[in-house]
Amino acid sequence: MDQWEQLRQQCMSCRACGLADTRTNVVFGVGSPTAEVLLVGEAPGASEDQQGEPFVGAAGKLLDDMLAMIGLRRQEIYITNSVKCRPPKNRDPLNTEKDACAGFLRRQLELMQPKILVCLGRISAAEIIRPDFKITQEHGQFFEKNGMWMTALYHPAALLRDPGKKPETFEDLKRLQDLGFDRLPVCIAKTPFSLTADAKALGAPKGFRVPVQRLILNAGAGFIVVTTGAIMRMPGLPKAPAAMQIDVVDGRIVGLS
């Protein structure tokens, strides 16, 4: 039995909190445990509790449609929740329930080692990215944490309640697609800075030279340089040509051309 299956069986038999007395099924997750992209919600709802699979019902159908927009199926990624059992009447999980379940998600992350973690909804983002995460302001932005890139989308159920947020979410999905599921950003600015004046403050692999085609502003970490997509205009960043080059010597960016 491999480590993933051992973890799944431990989770399926867990009785560490009171949710074990009211659940129908434990909802461990669905998809590929070797996927590079992990989606994490908060807790199962009624349909998920009945079927033992995350994000089914109307919200799940919308999530599948969202993934299809960027050429993904749930079998190609992995989808789970921070809390694996449904809280009664879909109430928010208690802190004791979150604490009892935290080890399962932590171990899933250790075994999967995904490149990108997508939080679905405000509560998931606050639990995983930052306690004061503001999803109305920060959805679609990328944050580096614990060796992976993290971002948050509006929860599919929230989009069903407020379809006006769907255009924003589509843009977030396109940004995720442009980042690329099989590669990481090539350079990271640790603090916000002027692209032209402070380029030498960036660190990158020795001898690295890459055509820069996309700048993604990240309020917490300056910007991310990625090698796919078109230039994204952002307030405070100068206009840059798609053919711009970055030259790196001894791990330092020394020239832009």
C-alpha cells in the first residue's frame, strides 16, 4: 500500500472530532495525486457528503465548466477541502474541527508537492494564504509560500449567488492558464520596485536569459516575470516590449534590452 492510499484510509476512518458522528461520507478528494495544481475549498456540502466527492451539485458543475475554459478536467488536477467532513447544516467549521483535520491537508501537500495551490473562496484563502486575505481585492494574485505559488478564486457557490463576479473569475482563470501548469515563474522580485531603476535587485539562475512576455503584479512580492502570454499593463509599471530580454550574471540581473 502506498503512502497516499494509507493517508486516504486513515482519513476515511477518522473520528478526531464531532463531525464523525454526523457525516455520511468522508470527502478525501478527487483527481490525480501527482497533479501540479491543487484546488482547496473549505468543507463539503450536502451533495458532497452524500456522494463522497468534493464540489458536486450545481457548484461542482460550475467548477467543471470553469476548468474546461482553460482546458482542464478534474481528473488532471486534484480537488479537496481543508475540512474533510460536512459540518451540520453547512455551518462554518469550528476551530476544533479545523485543527483535527489540518494534518490531512498538510500531509496531502507533502506527498503531492504541487506547483500551484488555488484556494476556492475567502475562508480557504484566509486559512491557507493569509488570515487577513481580502478576496474582493486580491483574487487572482499570486503569492509564493512554502515553495509553491498560491492564488484564490471566488468560490463557485458565490458565483452562483452573484453571477456578476463571473467575468473577473474568467480573467483569473486565464491568468492561471497563462502562468502555465508545467513550469514556474522564472524570476521573482522580493519587494515592489521600479522595473527600470532597480532591475539589479532581482535574483535569478546564473547565466539565465529569457524573453519576458508577461508581467503579473503581486502586491506582496513586487512582480512575477513569466515566459508566456502577452504584456499585462499594471499601474506603476512602465510599458515594456514583448521582446525585452533580461541578462543574468552570477545570479544577478545586470541588464535589460
